[in-house]
Amino acid sequence: MAWVTRATVNTLYAWAANPGSRFELTLTDGRAFTVAFRHQETAIEAEPVMGFPARRDADFYRLTLRLMEI
């Protein structure tokens, strides 16, 4: 789980809307993986940090992504 801005959440939802899309996930240690959103379950869960809907793109959300390695 991580905190990200509303703008980032909106971008991730747009990416997840294309089920065939693949992405490169690079970890801090330099390892890279080709991944896709796991649509067999909820691919993205986002919840406002403050407990009420965010209004600005800079407001924060708690984020859970479900990815699978391709």
C-alpha cells in the first residue's frame, strides 16, 4: 500500500482500462519486470487518505495495485 496523488490514481485507472497493456516495473535495486494489471480481481484499490473524496489532483489516496508478471 502506498500514498499517491489523485492525479496518479486517475492515470493508473486509465492505464488499467486497457486490459492488453504491459508495463515495465523497475524496483529500487535495478531489477525490471514486465507486468500487467490483474483483472481477475480488483486491479486497483484507491481510498482517500483523509476519509472523504479528494477534490484536487494533489490530494492523497491510499493505493493498492495488483499486478502480474508477464
